[in-house]
Amino acid sequence: MYCEVCGSEIVGKPARSLVEGAALIVCQKCSGLGKELPGFPERRQRTARLGSVPSHTRTPIESLPKAVEDSDLIEDYPMIVKEGREKLGLSQTDLAFKAKEKLTVIQKVELGKILPTMRLTKELEHILRVKLLAPRSELEVSTIPVSQVGPRELTLGDIALVKHREPENK
């Protein structure tokens, strides 16, 4: 610990002093420069409590089951959630309460503005008795021999299969 007036290391017990309106921690030499303040309060040593239980315990974060990790959310989830809710006669507020989620989150899920978390997806599947997760299909990688590609470089479009959406009729 260093003296806040002269900057030298404090050897022994530090003193508190009021120097020009500021309460400072000073060495014994500089303690006479201002008005002496009462000493530091005695610190109580913390005693280790044996056998004590913490007031709250953390639940370990469980990893998702393998089946859930290998699943994807289906594309028309907003429509399925809305129809499932209406089929059970629940309002958005009731569904939000049952799913332990905010009303705005349920509204945005039904509109398709946000993707529900895995926890919320499983909760909605349970409450609404619908299927929102589908098994993740393996990517089919076409094996095109390099000799067929010709002199040009191999591109991502040559390898990946791209799904094109059908244009919507308006």
C-alpha cells in the first residue's frame, strides 16, 4: 500500500487523514499534514461454514438429445403453430403462459418473423401436439469426376444441389 500524499510505500499501520477536504490514506510521516480521521474499522475474518448448503443451486445445462440435434425446423412452422393453437381453442396469451414465454415471442413465431429456440420448439410440440421438427436429411453430394468438368475450375454450383422455390401465384 502506498501513501496518497508522498507516494512512498507505507510501512506499518496506515493512517487516515483529511487533507484539504479529501480523506486520504497516508503514511505516519504525512499524517500530521491534515486532520486525523478515525482509523480503519476492524475487518472480520470470514469463517468457512462447514456443511452449509448454498442458498441456490445451479442446474447443469443438459445437452440436447441426439434426435433433436439431428432435426431441423420445418418450413411452414408458423402456420402449424397457429392452426394447432386455434384447434385447441387457445389464445396467444394462453399459449404464451403455458409455454412460459413472452406473448410477443409467440406472436412473432406465428408470423414467421423469428425462429423458435429448441426449448420453445419442444414446448410447442408438447402443448399443441404437433410435429415441428423433421429429421435432417443428409446432403447429397454429387460426385462428378474432375475430367468431366473440363478445363474450367470446379465451383460450388457444380457440387451442391440447390433447391429452388416455386414462384407463388398471386
